[in-house]
Amino acid sequence: MSGLQVERHSGEVWWTLNRPDVRNALDDALIATMRDEAHALAQDATVRVLVLAGAGPAFCAGADLAWMRRMRDYDEQRNLDDALAVADLFHAMASLPMPVLARVHGAALGGGAGLMAVSDVVIAADDTQVGFTEARVGILPATIAPYVIRRVGIAAARTLFLRAHRMPATDAHRLGLIDETCPSADLDTVVRARLDEIALGAASSHRATKRLLEELSPLPGAAERRLTAEAIARQRVSEDGQEGLRAFLDHRTPSWQPSDPSSA
């Protein structure tokens, strides 16, 4: 199913990003599949909890290289259409009425870190690397920004987006992107323990709680989603966006970075 494995275990639904050869990177097909599955899941009253996981060595390494190569030749309107699809995915995930638990390991970069931000409970292996690295390739974390800000606050988001660095799980935990870390060998045990805790609550209580939280801290509306999509579309076709994408795909340093980091 376009890189998404869906399993049901009683009231639990497990989504496993299943593109391990590309570290579960997101492309347009996977984004569309996840968005459509999220819309369907929102209407299913039998689902008590959604678990989001990744197959292979990583949770989600961000954008797929082949998709990025195609985007390099897109005009601003085509970039806008793509960005709106991404914005719709994150909105659909954040709007789910049931608890969403992310089981994170390996790399969680760009959109992968965005998936953490739209989850209610994030459990990560202690060797996880998290980063919003978009600025280093000349773009920006636009469509995921509202959800990151809701999770960690504007001050932490400024640091994360502007430094655009990879950080260890301990730092992501301190900032609030991760709720709990554990050794890799214990990850499934801890995830199961948290799922068992969630199962002690009434599903109607969970749904009512998420409705209340959304009223207290509203999700971005259509206007905000378009604003973020327009921002990334403009930047992708800008001089720096094009140079950053070419440099990334060519495995070289972009023109604005010093070739010797020590000289910066």
C-alpha cells in the first residue's frame, strides 16, 4: 500500500512506514496514502489507538530523494500543490480523535520529526537522531511548523529550525519532542506498557479529551495551512532553494556554506 503497512489488533491500529530501503522517506504516494488512511480512521469508532512506527533502521528520514529530484523541476504552482498535500496529511494526523503513539528509532528528520510533533505520545530509542534540517538545503520546515510550535513552543522551535542540526534523543526529550526514551532493546516493551496504560482509559474519554485540547489550542485552519504551503513553495523555486536541492542531490556543499566548517 504505497509504502504503508496497516495492521489491526483489536482496538489498536498499527501503521508501519514500510520503505526501509530509503529509510522510510516520504514521497507523494506515501503522503497521499497516509492522508487518505487518516481520513478513514477518523470515522472508525472501533479504533482506540493508532501506533506509528517505521520498518528497518529508521523511523522516517524525511523526504525521498527521487521525489526531491522531481520537485527540482516543478514550477511554483506544482510545488504549492505538493506542499498543500503535505499540509493536509499533517492536519489529518493531528486531527485524529483517538490517541496517536509514535514508536521512534534511528533517524527522524524533517517530515519524520513532523510526524512526532503530531503524535500524542512519543516513545523513542535512545539512539534516535532528530532534526529539522531543511535550512541546510535552502528550504524551511513550513507545513510542520504549526505542530512543532504546539508541541515545544515558539522559543524551542526557533532554535530547532534555525540551527537545523541533528540532535540526540536526550536533547529532543528535554525540549519536549520526545516524551520518553529507552534503550533500543527495550523499545517494544515500553511501547506495549504505554499502550496497556492507554487501554485503561475509556475511549470516549480519550476522544473527548482530544476535542477539548483542540478547542483550547486550535489546529491550523485552511488559511494557515495554505500560508505554510505557499512559504515552502516559494522557497523551493528560489535561488537558494534550487541551489540547496542541487547540492544535496549532488552530495556537495551548497554555495552559501563554507567549504571548511572551521572557517565559519
